[in-house]
Amino acid sequence: MLTAELAQRVVDQVRPVVEHNVNIMDDRGVIIASADPSRLGTSHDGAIAALAKRDIVRIARDREQSKAGVNVPLVIDGEAVGVVGVTGKPSVVEPVARVVVLTVMLLVRQEQQLVDSHWRASTLRDLLNTLISEPRVSEARVSAVLDDVGRPSRPPWSVLVAFDTAGTDAQPSRLESSMTGLDNVVGIERAGVVWFLLGRANDGVRSVVLDRLRSRGATVVAGRPSATTAELVVDAKRLDILTRTTKVNDGGVHELSGFALEILLAQQATELSTDCASRTLGPLSATLRHTAAVVLAHDLSVVASAAALHAHRNTVVQRLNRIQALTGLDLRTFDDAVTMRIALTAESINRA
């Protein structure tokens, strides 16, 4: 708990402003930090006495193993972890020693909180990796991990991913901190993407989470709103594939079910996706490819597509005819539209 590195850091910080020598001893009374390097590793009688008494020890005169001064035990959570010793007349240096003790205690607690925070983050990341990599994960296992990290929760579950669109310098913690005050919601940072696992999930909880992420400008892809543990495992696997293969950064909120084709195609070999895209899209210019994408996005409606493209209806018809002449695909028919959608999706996966 009290490391030599932290102790020496305190000594070095107070040395310029305190005219008395400060030593810090460990829980055995051995000096682990001092302005006098020759004293490191030596036993300190006053510290040993302070640890035994769990109380301050004042030494009026120099002794063989200790100098005049005061020794104040460091007691954290009921455990004596060390001693702060300050040399000099006890009545003069005792206030200094007590201030140093408070400083050390604050730093130790900060270090412990940091360690705990890293442990919680690592444990939750391990849970997420388990959901992604293992074919089956029991409800008891998920619940046990959440209990261990102090965020107890139970099904139904919901899992979602959030991409921060605020820029490359944005920290994942910006999105995680947006969930402050919400029970049954844990954030997990993984490979630059923030995942959120919701327990006791219902439409109300999910809506609050989505609203907070939307207010931060995040792009969100959300799994089922109320999933069993088995369904949670499937959604986690699908979201993992999506985050690795598809760029989604439009600032919107999307349902995972809307990316079924992207996820399906992402699981085939790259050369198959490349061939699929090139065979269909190879003859088409960038303008014709964009027109095809817009027509598909507007349910094959020429009128709606013309409005979206800021073009005349006849222009869209001419482009569709040109696409048909070059590829043999009439996007006004269902089967050919599906073929084009597959090709465009394969191309987007290859670019990701």
C-alpha cells in the first residue's frame, strides 16, 4: 500500500519548504524514504515504537538508531502501514509531521483508487472479451463479475457501442462519464470504442442512455432492448464484427438489426468481398455509384431520390438506365436492387 516510490516523492516535495529532515518508514520501521540517502534501509527505533503503540512517539534527544524528533504512525483503514518521522525539537516539528502524514494518506488513497479503477476496467474488459469469444456464457458468470466490480445487475440485458464523433482527441471517458448516476449501466472501453452493458434493461433505461449519448454527439449502435444472456452473447459478437469492419460515424442512433448484411458479408474472406464489389461496381463512375446508394436508401423511389440528390427526376431515370446498361441491373426491381446493395456493402467493408 505504501511504496518506497510514493514515500520518496513526498519527501522530495516537502524538502524545499521544510527545514527539518523528513523520513518515512515502512510497516517494519525500516526507512524507505529520506533526504539523507545513507539512511535508507536502516531500522528506526522511534518508528518501531510508534508502530507498536499505534501512537505518536516523541524523542527528546538523539539516540544511536534515531534522532530527536517525532514519529507519527500512518494508519489507513485500521492498518498501520508506516511511520512519518521528522527530526528536531518535538514541540516544533510535531505539526509538520502531522501535515506530512495527511499528505501521505491522501496520496496512498489516490493510488489505491487508481489501482482499483484499473482493476475494474480490466475485469469488465475481460468480461466483454468473454462474451465475444466464447460460444456460451452463463447468466451467473456475468452477474458474478458485475457483483465483483461493485456494479451488481441482472437480466434482461442490453448492449450497445458508442463512437465518439467529437474528434480524434476526445477521450472515451467523456462518454462513460455521461452515465454518472445511472444504476445497472457499466461502460467498457475497448480498442477506442466505448461499450455499454445495461442490466435490468427496459425501454425507459435504454432511452435515458441513448439520450445521454446523443447529447454528446456520439454515434450509437444498439443491440436488443431486453435480451436474455444467450441473446446478449450473440449481440456482443455481432457488435464486435461491426466495430472492426464497418465505419459508422454519422452521429445517429442505429439498431444493430439494421446491419445484418454488413455483419454477414464481413465474415467472408476479403477477396470474396473485393470480387463481389468489383464485378458489379467496376463499370460505374462515382456519380453512378452514389446515385445507386441513394436510390436504395430511399426504397427505390425515383421521386424521393431526385429530391435527395437535388436533381431532376429525369436525371435520376437516365442514371438508372445507364447503370442498367453497364451492369445489367435494373434497380427498380427487387432482386437487382438486392444485388446492388450487396455490392455497395461489400465495397464499404473493404474501405473500412
